[in-house]
Amino acid sequence: MLIPLVALAAAVVTPISADRIKADVRTLSSDAFLGRGPGEAGEDKTIDHIARQFAAAGLEPAGEHGGWYQDVPLIRLDRQAGATLALTVGKWHRSLALGHDATLSLRNPGDTTLAHAPLVFAGYGVVNAKLGWDAYAGIDMRGKIAVVLANDPDFEAGRDLGFEGRRLAFEGRVGEKFAAAAKAGAAGVLVIHEDAAASYPFLQVASGDALPAMVIAPLPPSPGFMLSGWLRGDVAALMLSHAGLDLATLKARARDPRFRAFPLGDGSVAAQGSLKATPIVSHNVIGRVRGTRRPDETVLYGAHWDANGQNGPVAGDGIRNGAVDNATGTAELIEVARAFARGPRPARSVVFAAWTAEEKGLLGSEYYAAHPVYPLATTAAVINLDPHVVLPAAKDIELIGGGRVSLEADLRRIAGAQALSVIDEPAIEAGWYFRSDQFSFARRGVPAVTFRAGRDLVNGGLATGAAIVADYNAKRYHQPSDAFDPAWSFAGTVQEATVAYDLGLEVANASAWPTWNTGAEYGALRAATDADRKAGR
């Protein structure tokens, strides 16, 4: 635990302004910014606004070449019009409506054609040698499509089978399922969508079916792995029924580590489409408050500036403004930067980074973590700002992915000084720790925390706050309707930003070095860099 500073212990009020946050959210989420899509017309306006706000606050440019920006080379992948996907089991055949029945992501530039690719049910699609799980052991997956369940074997098991109980394990992430199937030789993966297991309604993935994908350049070759997608739950259940199978029974079978993938009778997939690959350069925006006594050590605040651009109109609206996700987090980042720039200079340097392309797979933060402007070995901590809903004042803060780092104890103490309790995130099955930018650093050993304003509201309690969150998740999350609301007070946002400011200020001034808790999965990576840091290497 960090040693609290006397000044901080006495200071409950911090210079965080709801009005300034509101003004930045209004600007960043306006139609003029066109949904802040990386490499799209709204990017230049977005990064210019952030850089101007950093400069006005008094930060120094901290990107490449003495400027505000770090170039992030990406490949934009656009599925061209006319793609098709169809399922066949025996005499049953269904051509799937993309964006309604299923989604389809093509993996290789140019034309992709699959005809009669056999369907194989692969359970949860989990491969973990340490735990003795391998859904594909002894199975020839070449040219075949794996049908997998969302989440991990523990999700509905009612007991811990080795995958952290109800909390989503790393292997339960969709990206890990794709990687495991590709390594096994599969031609593709279709994930059965269920709202609870996926942690979001099918609308969220369906409405984004036509959105471009992106990867960090250069494009990694994957000639054998050709496609991935989601199947709407009822469509998947119908397909399984024609193969003489029942989803509930299959899920029970798949919770056994001895489970192995098996053919879905004579089921097959046909797919065709074309993918256009376009190199683009997007940008992280980076500013710094230079430390006084240990300027080469860094506390890093981050928030992603991107939303989903102006692709895929819904109900006639083609701009995905991203007012909550993540204009609000970006506005918090700017406001916390202002607070640091106005206050006494801390001992350690404090860096503020607005990341690009989080919505495309944490790409901006991932690129920085692989090409850090400031070494990760001397980065004391990462504090990520990615609020999920704009809420009124609350009684609590929700900690995402808790139990990992020493900073969590400091977070609880600092929040407590503001009469805020810290609770674990309610939806632990959603795997939020892996779904935002702090993970790019955690997986490399940097202690990282992320948290959100809680939903137990001062006025209305938990029932009111939970209803606001549920409504946002169902109707606005990643939709064009995630738009600015002039009625928002940003009271909960101020609480979140204030706790983030106080926590970062304490880390920046303390002599202690944040650590991973005993047994935490990424602690060994940090230990490997500590010797270099202490030796000044």
C-alpha cells in the first residue's frame, strides 16, 4: 500500500469541473466529429481538439518527434457489399441475413469462398494445457468451421472448474477462441450468441456487422483461417435441432475437460465475400506533466478517443457519436490533466494518453505498449478512464477486474475519504478487465486499474442506477443513439475523475512502487523488469 500524503488525506475537494467535462463531451460527441472513427474524416478534428486542450491546460507535448502525436499504423478491413453466409444440415438449409441472423468477419484481403465446409461443435473452444483442457486434441480441423459457445466452462457450471468461477477467464474471450481454433487448423469460427454469456444483446454485434475491422500493420497472414462471426441464439438452436442436438445438453457436455470437438452430423457452411485492405495511419495523443524528483518514472493515465465512426446507419442515423463511450472518458482525461497542470508538480512525471482504435481491439494502447514513448519498466502504474454510463452522484465506485494489484487497496482508501465505497463490478462474467486499454499494459506486467462510477445512486439508490445502466446497454451502447444529453449532470463522472486524480497524484508523489498481488497472473512479468529499473537500465 502506498503511504498517504498528509496533504492528500486532508484534501477531499479536487479541482474537477462537471461543466468543463460536459463541454468537452458535447464537443467530442457532436455530429461535426462524425463519430470519431480512426482514419475517417472525424479523426483530425478529434485529435486536434484533444491536443489543443492539453496545450491550453499547460501540458508539454509528449508524443513522437517533440509533438503531441504517436503515429499508429493500421490496416482497415472493409467487407464489400454482397457477402453471403449459409448453413446446411441434412435437408435443412438457411441463407443467413447478415446483421440480423448472424455476423461475418472475413480474415484475408481479396475474395473468400467456402463451399460445404464441415461444421464441428467445439464446446467452449478452450485450450489450456495447464488445466488439461483442449477441445481440439486429436481432431483434424483443417477446412472446418468450429461452432463454439460464448464465455467459459465455469459460466453456468455452478462451481469453479478452474476458470475463475463466474468471472470470465482469459480463455473465455472471443478473441482467444478464434486464436485457439486457428492454431488447431480451423477455417473459421461461429460463436453462438446468448445475451447472458456474451454480456450484451445480439443487437450490439448485429448492428456493427458492416463496420470496418482494423489490425496493427502489417497485416498478419492467416491463409487457413478465413472467417469468424456470431450466430443469433435461436438460429443456432434451430441448426442444432436439425442435427438432433440440444443446446442445454451440449453446454453440460462441454463443461467436462475430456470434451472433444465433434462433427455436427453432415452440417456445413457456405460463405463468400470480398475484403478490401487499406493502410491508414491513426494517432495517439500524448501530453505530460514533468516530474520534479523522479521525472524518468511515469504514472500513465489513458482513455480511448475513438468511437465507431459513421458506418452502419441505424434508423436513419449513420453517426455513432459515442457520447458515453468514450467522449466522457476522454473528457475526464483532459480534466484530470488540467488538475495536474494547475497543481504543484509531482515527483514522478504524469503522462496523459488518448488512445486510438480501442473499439477495434485496443489497438492504440497495444501499439504504445509495444512501442512505448516512456519505458514500461519505469511506468509505475496505469489508470484507465473508460466509464460505461453517465450517472448522477453515487454512493460507490465499481472496481473492474479486482484482486490483482496493490493499487486497489489505495483506491478503496481514497474513495472512502470521499464517502464512496468500492465494490466489485456487478457483471464479472463480462470480462471488462480484458476489454479496455488497461489490459494492453497489464498483460506486460504494468500494474493497471480501471473503475467506474457506481450505480447505487444518492437519489434513487441501486434500483434507479441499475435501470439507467440496463437501458443504456440495451438501447445505446455502441449504437448511434449513444448521443449527448444536455440533462446530464456529470455528477457521477466528477466522482470517478476525482478518485482517479487523487489516486494518480498519490502514486506520482509516493516513494513506494505499486506491485501485483501474490499469485496475480502478470506479476512475474513485472518482477522481471524490477531489477532493470533498480539498476537504472
